[in-house]
Amino acid sequence: MNIITPRSGVAFELKKGASLKITDIEGQQVSDLICYNCDDTSEYLSAGRTLDYTETIYLSKGHRFYSNRSNVMFSITEDTVGTHDFLLAPCSAEMFRITYGDKVPHRGCFGNLCEALEPFGIGPDNIPTCFNVFMNVPVDGATGKLAVLPPKSKAGDYLIITAEMDLVVGMTACSAGMSNNFSYKPIGWEILEG
């Protein structure tokens, strides 16, 4: 198993038919996940298209995830938690300044993804809303207000996605305190060949 150290990120290629297992090693740790078409990185994972076509914000086993061009990028094939978020943007230095009031803010998942994806020619303006694995963001049915609660994931819980095209994948061990019950932990990942 590969390890993403706390408050950092990685990027790698995932071939069509292969699967990616994302493991919450210690429990209550979010991982921001974004992906791009390996052959044309201007095609990327789209929250809007995915939520539109699946007709739910509660994405789990069996759901397909779509690109900005309405092509299927991957499907969830196993999920031991069932609670994830596809509404909130990756945490950033600006978010830490605005939301937390940090005077010297951490660069967050956004900054970590920028660094990890740079070798693939993917710049900051091409990083959209990520699929936030294990993130717990309930929505109030009456007001629409969002809350960020501790993840429901326990040590050893995992999610497996299977690629439906050749992908460039960016992942983090999330840097936002509120998202991780104010404790920063590692995330495990491994590629399972199809």
C-alpha cells in the first residue's frame, strides 16, 4: 500500500479497467480525489454532470462518475462507508483565511493538488470540485444549509473505484481540520490491476 502523508497529495496514472483502492488507515480522514482523461487533460471529473445524471448527492457503490464531456470516468465498485461529498471545493489557503481566520494559512488540498498535478501539465485553473472520499457533509432538507461533520469512516474502511478510461488521478490526505475531526492522518492507496 502507498501512503499519502498527512496534509499532502500525490498524482499518478490509472489505466482503464484497473481499480484504485483508497483506505482510511486510522479513521476519520478525508481524501480529495480528482481525475482527468490521460489523453486530453481538458476533460476532467465533473460534479455537476455526475450529480445531474445520478440524480443524487449521496454517491456510493454502483454509481458512475462523469466528465465535463459527459463520458464515464470511473465507477464505485466497493464502499465500506457510504458517506462522501461532491459539493465542496478542495480546501485552500483562501478557505483557511476566510473560514478559519488563519493568519498564515496552510495551502490545503488545492495547493497540494496543484503541486502533484503540475508534472502532468495541469494548472490551478483546471482543478475543479473534487470527490471528497469519506467526507461527511449533511444537507438540511428545509434550509439547504451544509454542515461539515467528522467522517463516519473507521480505521481500515475503504472505497474502490474502477477506471472506465485511462486517467490521471490526483489525491490528498485532506488538510482541513473541520473535515477530519481536527486530526490530520495519512491515506492509503493501491492500484489493483483489472
